[in-house]
Amino acid sequence: MPKISSIKDLQEAAKEKLSKGTYEYYTYGAQDMLTTSENCAAFDRIQIRPRVLRDVSKMDTRVKLFGRTLDSPIFVAATALQRLAHADGEVGAARAARRRNVVYSLSTFSTSSIEEVAKESRNANLWFQVSFFKDKNLTLSLIERAERAGFAAIIVTVDMPYSGRRLPDIRNPLTVPPHLSFSNFEPVSQSKHTDQEEDEWIGHHVVNGVEANLSWDSVTWLKRHTRLPLLTKGILTPEDARLAVAAGVDGIIVSNHGGRQLDSVSATIESLADVVDAVQGKIPVLFDGGVRRGTDVFKAMALGATAVFVGRPNLYGLAYNGEAGVNLALDILNEEFTLAMALSGCPSLKDINRTYVQHALAPLSRL
């Protein structure tokens, strides 16, 4: 295989290494995958308006969030079952994020536990993603464990009262190998006396345990029960952005779940500016969905994002070469992003604004 030089190269390499079921689980979205495709395609309808003759001899990509200074605004998103890609799994990805001094967010449905990731990554900049479970004590216990382990923020997913209709999951349901498990549920289920009972307990909470009877009061309730900054992930409209601010959250992540929930919703990059305007600078707005190039990061930052998350590029990096593959993915994106900043005349993040982008009359086309 030629040298890996882009996230697209990593995806092709990952496809060769992963089983068909795992690749489809990681890559595919809901139904016709219109939104999954649009998340990437919408970036191509945005052009960069570079400025010239600016001093870009010294570049600064640092960003401050919740009292911490991070070296880049490119963070690693929470995704489930990362050890399906490689034995390094969540631990390896967290170590790669630590090397870059950026945020790594851990999914509730991970194959490495909260405590293991914190210990083995030596307390990287860790955020924990949690869902609302019907068993409120389970939700709170997961958050309390994250707090004790040294995590720095909580992300609550708000766009998943039910799982989206993903056709590969229906046609050929993913089977988790016996040597892997949803590790964050094991300590809670230790009172079970047999392996079968434990499997049934975990399966119930993973498949059927997410609460559908939710409101903004649910977010307010969760906010009262954590001392950490709380971000809502899954906001796409200015109406919900204003409600999030009113509920007292500390940040918003504009996301459509990678197109894995409701198909035909807008691309996240198309929703970003409206959410940023609605928030009026009161809390940071982060971005998730479709980032495959450093120029994508630049466009999201220009439209008001404080930072961006990458999910599938992390999984492709893991599949390619474990922790080293995630290092490569982050290196590629950061190199491309820094170059985009320099060639656009922006030596620091604070220089990037909406004057640097415009919607194209006709979409650009990626080779």
C-alpha cells in the first residue's frame, strides 16, 4: 500500500483490515445515509477566502476550554466498541490524544472501563460521554466514577432516545466477540451470580435501557448532580441551543450523531452558524460530524466552533495500526489544519472568523 497521506487513505486501509460487519458498524449511517454523506459533502460547498501578506512565521493552534489550555482544537469524539478495531482500543486512542494534548472523550459503551482509560492514559484530557438511562442511579454512578477517575467534563447525548434505523445492523447484526464487553457496565452488575445473568443485565441496559421520557428538566437534573462542566451533544437548531443555555449547560456540541440517528437532517456544518448565533457567546459551541481534512476544521472554526471532534478518523487510525494509527490520523489533520491557517493568513485561532469562508456557487469536488 502507498504511504498513508490522508484520512481517506486511512479509511481504505481500515476497510482492508476490519471485518465487513465491523467496518459497516463504524462507517454506515441511518437508512439511506443521506445525512452521513451530506456531513462530508456540505464542507465542499464552502470555500475559503484567504488573506495574503500576513505574518504567519509563528503559528498558534492552542485553545482554552474550562480552565485548560490544549494544543489543538481537534479533539477525539466518543465512539463505542473501539477494541473491535484494535486491541489498543480506547486506551491507545486516549494515549494518542494525550500525546497531542487534546481532549479524548470516552463513550459509555466502551470496551475499556472508565478507570482503565484514566489509569493507562495517565489522566489525559478526558471527557466522559453518558446517556440518560431509565435507571437514574446507573447514570449517576457512571458520572461519579468519571469524576473519581479524574475526568474533566461530562458530555450528555441528547439525540438518542431511540437508536436510529441502520440497515446493516438489521440485515447482519454486529456480534461482540466473547473476549470483549461493555466494560463500564461490569462493576455495576457484579451482584449477578452467573455469566448468563450478567450478560442479560448488561444487554438490557445497552439495548433497552436508554430513557425516552426526557425533557430539558432532565438536563437540569443532571447538571445538579455533577461538579464537572456539562455539555449537551446532539444540538442542531437555534431553538434548542437557546434552551440549552437556559438549562445552564456549560457547552454545546453541534452534532447529528454522524448521520446514525435520523436520516435527512441537515449536515452539522450547515447547522453550526445558526447555533453559534443563538448562543451569543454565552457558552462554547463545539462541532462534530464529517471532518476528514484540516480545511474542514478551518471552515468549522471560521463559522464559530471553539473546537471540533473527529470520530471515524480515530476508528480508521485504530484499525490501521492501533495507537500509532491514531497518532497518524491526528498528525495528518493537525498538519493540514495548521497549513490551512497559514495559507489563509491566520497565525492563531483568534484570527479565524466568518470573513474567511463563503458558500460556493457550485460545489468543489474531492478527487
